[in-house]
Amino acid sequence: MSAVKSLSNRLDRPVRSTRDHVLGPEFAPITLVEYGSYDCPHCRAANERITEVREQFGDRLRYVFRHRPVTGSALARRAAELVELADNPDSFWDAHVELMTRSSTLTEDDLRAVAVRLKVTPEDDAAKAQAKARVDADVASARASGVQFTPTFFVNSRRYDGPWDTASFSDAILGSLGHRVRTTALEFASWAPSTGLLLLAASLLAIALTNSPLGADFAAFWHMPLGISLGAQALAMSLLHWVNDALLTIFFFVVGLEIKREFTVGSLSGWRQAALPIAAAIGGMVVPALLYLAVVGQGAWAIGWGVPMATDTAFAVAIIAMMGARVPVELRVFLTAAAIVDDIGSILVVAVFYSGALQPLWLLGAGAVVAMLWLLNRSSIYRITPYVVLGVVLWLCVQASGLHATLAGVLLAAFIPTRPPPDYKTLAAQAESILTEEARHRGEQYRRGPSEPALKALDAIFDRLESPADRVLRTVAPRSSYIVLPIFALANAGVALGAGMIGGHGMLMLAIMAGLVVGKPLGYFLACWAAVKAGIAEKPASYSWRQLGGAGALAGIGFTMSLFIAGQSFPLLVDFDAAKIAVFGASIVSSLLGVAILWNAKAPAPEGCDATD
């Protein structure tokens, strides 16, 4: 749900022998590109692997080296420009190998020795300018290719993020099944619209199955009872309820972690940053709810006022991402932050208005578990296991208390600990010391690999690199997006389409659609305008009011939370089905409306420049 800009994992520019340093046949089936630096010990270590890989693959492999001097190292930059003064490919590769292997670390003596070999003429300013330009071009290519550290490798134009040992390189180069599956999955996951498209695919599959000859069996499957018993105690629910009450808790847990992150280090951490998206979210919840009640009036359907309040961030951000440069990054951050606040409102609405009769004893038990979670957090317990165990107990207590069980996920997220930032320099030195010591024992008798104490020490270093909250979010969020939400959509999005089903539900469907399609953008726009006029918030100059309105229109994509609240609001299946169709229809209209508004919208021209249409 965060608006993090994903890095490219494809090679920025194709390999050309006229501008690249290439070893191997031009039409070799495998191309290995390295972005490296002469003042990088890791590049020196990987250089040995390059030799082994070239020996293994022979003429089937074409190796390319591009410069990406280590940031802040003047010596690395000078070395890169020096080898570019070579007057032919053989001289370049001789100088390249000497700089990589002559000494354990790059020194001034290395540069002087290579300069003598290349017969560098100090007065040749034109050659030096050309060398500098070539290094600059490689650095720009590295940046465009998403290179963040050296060495970074690309196999047939696709970034390789695996280990640098020869066996792993071989798997990647040969395109083994495991490597292809992993790479394809990572590429899909790194594509911003992937979550929304997977959610859409699951929803369409649910609708198709519901309206197929398998419809009755598909519905019966989700209502199949499933229980857990321990002695005389038993917890039994339908499979649908396990999805909505248990599995969806993981989604709420991730939402809770993201809310926590946004309010600590994210776009909601400062009042000036948070004021505008908070105002937008409040307006985007209140106006749709009021519009819904105004249309539907009093009666059994009035309880559904929470349905048009929610925004499905996955779909909204996916559409913005697909529009690329037409939408400024700041607008994506604004919409994501507003959706986070919207999630808080939805969680509170579910807790207060869509829970059952409360059971005081179970509420007391839930409170006791929360107190234990607080104690763990205050005691700086950073291991995740005790939090997970208490989280399961908390879910059982909340489930039995009458509150909606998914709230346990939000409560647990609040107590997953953060941690002071790590000292990367010290940790890197420690890890290097351990690995250097272990490397000395390589090849000894009765030693098959790193010792157990060394592995434990490396585990401890890895554990310290990020806080428990960040680590859990990094590992659980993809599972929520690519497993939990599609299963939820598959279980809840199915609706039997029929000509007569809309009859008698016209006002309900109109109320939901009006809330999402009209209420959301109207609420966003009016609340932001009022906050800016009152001096409470400031609108960034990077996007216009029209673009803000377009983001408000995309916020009308309710989907996941709207379906969830609709399921709590309408116990009758016919009412729920009508609400589903209204949510689907409103989400489609909101998508088209948002794209139409944003497609040709432009940010305001900077002060001092002429505005153009």
C-alpha cells in the first residue's frame, strides 16, 4: 500500500560493441553485463567468478563491463577514466584485469603502473574528455537500470539479484526452471499494478464460477463447515467465515503496520505533511456516508452507510502507476497517505458499528493479552515469536468477545517493536571480519562450510539490519497482497447475475454508487480546499487542483473494504449481491472518471514561467 517507487530491473540500453567493452562473440546466446568499480572489494571478488563462468560457457557467453565508480571515491573515478584512455580493446582488458588483481585494494601505485602501460599522454585533453564522457554515460545507464551497489549483474538484459558463486551464476545463465520461476514472480511483484490486477482476476473468476454450471458447488464450498476442537472446546465456522474473520486478519495486520510506519517515518509523520491527506480522507469518508443516507433514507439498508466510505488502495495506486509520468509521484504519495487514514476510519467504523453483542469476560481476556504485548514491547523484546503466539491468543479472545476478529490484527501491529537505526558501518566490518576468518579454513579437512558460531553471528547481524516491524511488513505484506486478498475476492466477489436481481434494490445500489462515484471526489476536493483556505494545510505545487480531484475520483474504487463492510451490513444474500454489483459498478466508473480527469491534466507552471495549455 505504500507509494514506493520501484527500481528498474531491466538493462537501460542494449549492448553495442562500438560503445561497450565486450569479451566474446557478438551473437552469443548469453550476455552477462556487469556494472562495477575498481575501488570495490566485492567487484574484485566477483572478478574471479567471471573467469570461471567464461571458462565454463566459452563462446556461448558474451561478457560486458560498464563503469559505476563507487560513490565518494575519487580514486575509483580516476581509475575508470584512466582505462578509457586505452587505444584498443586488448589494452583496455589488460588494464582492467591489472586494476582488479594487482593489489588487494586500489592504490595510487596501481594507477601509475596502468598509466605507464597505457602510455598516457598528460597533454591529451581531448582523449581525457572523451574518457570522462564515456564513464558518465555508463554511470547514467547504471542509474537508469536501477543499479544501487557494485557489482550489479544483468543476464540477457534482466537484473540478477542472486549469489555471486559460480553455481548460482550458472543456474541464472542457463535459465534453470527454479531461476525462471523466481525471476518471473519477482518481476510481476515489482510491477506496481500487479496487486490490483491479481485482485481483479480473482474477482472475475469468482463471478464466472458463480454464474457457471458449477455455481451451486462453488457456493457450497465456501459454506462448508470447518472447525478446530480441543477436548470439549471447539471453534467451528464456515470456510467463508474463516476467510473473512481469520485470513483477513493478516490484511488488517499489514494495514496496522503500514499505519504505524506512515505515522512514525512516512508521509504522515509531520503535521504539515499529514494535514492535506488527513483532510482529504475525512472528507472522503463523511461526504459519501451522508450522501448514502440521503439517498437510501431510513430503514434496514441505512446500516450500510459505511460501504461507500472505503478506498481500495491497491486498485487506485495501480491505475496511477499505469499512467506513468502523467501523474506526479507526489500525487501518488498523497493518495496513498489519504488511503491509510481512510483505513483507520474504516477500522474504527467496523469496531464500533459492525460488531456483535459484547462479551465482557472475553473483552477482559483481550485486554490482558494487549497488556502482555505492551509489556513485551516496553521490555525491548525483539524476537517475533512471542508476539505471534500472543497474537493468536488475542485473535481468539477478540473473536469470542463480539468485536470483529480482524481487529486483533490491528492491535497486534501496534505492538510489533521498532528499533533504533543500525550502525551499518560497524555491522559491515563485523560481517567482513567473520567471513574473512571463515575463508581461511576453506579446503581444510573435516570442514564442509562455515562454522555454526559464524552462522549464528551472521544471523544476528542480519537480524539487526532492520527493525522487527519493518522485517515483518516486508515479509508479510506480499503474502497479504498476493495470497490473502485474492482469496478474499474469490470468496466474496461472486454474485449471481440476473435480470430481476436489481428489482427492489435500486435505491440501495444508487446510494452506494452515488457515495463512491460522487461523494468521494467531492469530499476530497471540498475538504482539501477548506483546509488550504483555513491555513491548516498546504497543497504542493507539483500537482494541480484538477489532479487532486482526479485522485479523489480514483478513491471511489471501494472494492476490498467496501465488500467487507457490505458483508457485515447486509445479512440477506439478495441485499449483499445488490451491494456487490453497486460496488463493482462504482469502482469501474470511478476508475474511468479518474483516468479521464488525470489523462491530460498538468501541474501548475512554476512561478516566473509562462503557463501553457
